[in-house]
Amino acid sequence: MGNVVVFDHPLIKHKLTFIRDKNTGSKEFRELVTEVSMLMGYEVTRDLPLEEIEIETPLTKMKSQVISGKKVGLIPILRAGLGMVDGMLNLLPAARVGHIGLYRDPETLKPVEYYCKLPQDIEERELIVLDPMLATGGSAVAAIDFLKKRGATSIKLVCLIAAPEGVKAVTDSHPDVDIYVAALDEKLNDHAYIVPGLGDAGDRLFGTK
Ligand code: PRP
Ligand code: URA
């Protein structure tokens, strides 16, 4: 089974409180989502391979470590996943970004695909799928299915808030995928919204509704 990491860092908990708060407006919401994504990125990239290069300090030559050639791809699930891209790109400026457009049909709750543009070499990249909300898991499972059909071999999923149902759906369908969440919430409501959650992530990021 894939590993599920629930963050317990005080900075992440603090910022997530204000992300959840319904009185937080879109500007601050976007800034906080960027900051939390960057903080999560610190842990998500922990296993990136290193190699030694030789450099010269002002005093002497030395061997020192840099991230080795492993290429990373960030895959936001549109729309709300876009909110997590900048924070991750701050840490991984050379990462390529692929977009998968999915929306959840409000009647069937099934994900509907409407857009896809991926880096050509996804099979060589370590892919990090970004979506703030993991509710039923339908969207994340569909996005990961989609990436694997196109040859992806290494995938992580990073979400701000997950429901237990979503974590189960992803680990059942994709046991090889590690999941990173800032918080694991209690449950889904009758409309498959995460409770307590943060409401509709896309609407809060982009001021729609
Ligand atoms: C939200 C969210 C996820 C999905 C989660 O997107 O960003 O993609 O719902 O729900 P699930 O786990 O039950 O599939 P939404 O469909 O609202 O689209 P949007 O980002 O365009 O608003
Ligand atoms: N999508 C959201 O934006 N929020 C939820 O709580 C569930 C799905």
C-alpha cells in the first residue's frame, strides 16, 4: 500500500487554519495555499537523488552535493490544483508543468475530463500530482490512471485536505502512489464535500460562484 504522510508541522497547521476560515478572501487564500504548498514541497522532495560535484569555495576546492539529473513534472488537476503550482515551482524551478483538466459532475460525482497537456517525457519524470482536495478520490484516481496510461512510472499525490474515503480510493487503485496531505479530515457530506474542509477550493481560489 502507498504511504500516507499527514503533516504535523506547526507552520502548516497555522496556515491551514486561515485557509479553512470562510472569512479569508481569495487574495489571502491564494497566498496561503502557495505558502503551504511550498512547505509541503520540502518534505515531498526529501527522496530526490543527490550527486557530488566539485566546487571551489573562497578557501579551497571541495566536493558538495546537488540534486542529480532526476527530472520532475508537476501535474496540477485543473482548476484548483493550479493554486499549488507556484509554491512547488519556487522549490523546483526546473520542473515541467503538465495540466489535466477534470471537473466533478455534481450529479454523478464522477470526474469528467476536458483538457490534457503533458510534458512529452513523462515516463522519465518523477511526477507530483497537485490538487488541494481529495474527497471521493474520483478525480485523483482518474488523473493517475490517465498518467499511467501515458507511461508514467513514478507518481506522488499532494493534497491540502483529504477525506478518509479519498485516501482509501487512491490507495486501493494505486498502491504504489505515496500521498501527502496537510490534514486528514473527518468525513464527506451528502454532496461529497469534505467536512470540516474548506469549501469549494476552485471557487475560493478564483473568486467564482
Ligand atoms: C474539486 C477538487 C478536486 C475534486 C475532488 O474540483 O479540486 O479536483 O473536486 O473531488 P473528488 O475527490 O470527489 O473527485 P472540482 O471538480 O470542484 O473542479 P474545479 O477545480 O474546476 O472547481
Ligand atoms: N471539491 C472541493 O473543492 N471541496 C470539497 O470539499 C470537495 C470537492
